[in-house]
Amino acid sequence: MEEDGYDILFKIILVGDTSVGKTNIINKYIKNEFHDDLNATIGVEFSHKQFTVDNHKIKAQIWDTAGQERYKAITRAYYKGAKGAFIVYDITRKETFDNIDKWRNELINSCNQEVTIMLIGNKCDLEEQRQINTEQGEEKAKSFGFSFLETSAYSGENLEKGFEMLIKEIYQKYKVEQKGNDLYDLERGEELKTGKDKTKKKCC
């Protein structure tokens, strides 16, 4: 298998209000970089990361979406085909927590399939500025049946754990969808490609 080959491709999106730290989460996880002075994302930005689960190489396409209302028409178009999503809020800004329901509804209504969602309370390094406690985040996630973690894009706390948890949850659902068939013999739409067809990769 070529160096950048993969068996399965999962599209993952990050959603949430502007300035909750979505871009820095990705930059810290992918590049080990953090920038205090990042401009707000315009539309969408794209990164990728490879994982191995059950000896299968899984490529995750990670899409960073803008949180501003004026970009909603653009970002909603990129929800299509997503297998997983992080809803991100800022533990130091209560209004971002209050908007979780809105983002959940957008995902449910805009994705063209069942999407695995994880709730992320970001900026846990700013403990002295906290407005939402951990128990509130846990209860909100539990009410929707989501997994939950608090993270820090500044220190990197729980970022790797969060991505690995989401990928494994998506993969378990994928296995059930395959109903025991060989993963290498099936294709599931443009967002899922198997190891026998490396020449027809598509981004989403």
C-alpha cells in the first residue's frame, strides 16, 4: 500500500460559535501550533489525519467551519457526507454553551445520514474564567447521547483522545453498516473508499 493510501475515509466537521477555538483545535492537533491572533474562519478550511483501527488505515478529513451566521449558506453545504462532528463551545462564554442545541439541530437537519457527534468544551486551561462547569457539559452531552470531553487548544489537553474516540465511534457504526462483509470489498458513497480502489479517491 502506498504511503498515503487508506482503506476507509471518514469526513469529520467541527461546528460551533465563532471564536470557540475550532481552528486552534485543528492546528494544535495536526501541526502542534497555537495562535492567539487567528482571524475568524471564512467559509471552511480543510485538514486530514490518518488513524489505524482494527488494522485498517482510516483517513479522516477534518473540516473547520465558520461560526458566523453570514457564512451559514456556505458551511451547510459541507455538512453533506459527514460521518462525524464535534460541537465545540467555549467554557468561558455561556452563550456558546446555550447555542449547542442550535448546532445539533443544524447537523441533524443538514447531514444526509446519521452523524456521530461529540460535544467538546474547549479552553479548559482558562479555569479562572470558567462559566460552564464540567458537570453541565456532561449532562448536556448525556441528554443527547453524545460523548463529551473538555479540551485545551492551548495546551493540547484531550485533543488526541477526542479525535481517537470519535474515529472509533464512527468505525463501530461503520462495521455494523457493513453487516459482516469484508471492508475491502465495499464502497459506501463518495465519502467512504476502500483499499482496492486507490485511484478513485474523492475529497468528500
